[in-house]
Amino acid sequence: MNLDRIIDEIASQADDFLAEASNRKEARAGVAELVNADYAALGAADRTAVIERVMAILDREGFFESDRAGGMSDNSAADE
């Protein structure tokens, strides 16, 4: 499986499947749930890499800095 394609696909869908997430911890859990459900064939290390890289893309794109979802602006590292 092409991890870059998977990462891009998940990151591009984030607005939809993370619409109800209210902080980074919930967003990370949502990404992990999606990866585990849709890409179960990936090994544990690849799943972790995908989750980390998707979260990095969302951070870089300012996903957690907006007022969307009633407070995604919580950038606390404790939420990870």
C-alpha cells in the first residue's frame, strides 16, 4: 500500500470525519479509528506513521487553530 496516498486521502477528508471533534485528542482518536477501520491490512508501525503524518498535516494547515467544531483551537500537547 502507498502510505503517501493514504495519508493524503485521510487528510483531505478531515473536515468531514472530524466535524464533531472538539480537541486534538478527539481528532487523533478519529484519525486512528478511520485508519484502523479502512486500512486494517497495514501493520502497526505503518498505522502509527499514517496517524502521525496526518496529524502533522492538519497542524501545518492550521486545522486546530480555527474556531471550527466549537473550539478546535486547543493546541495543548497534553491532548495528544
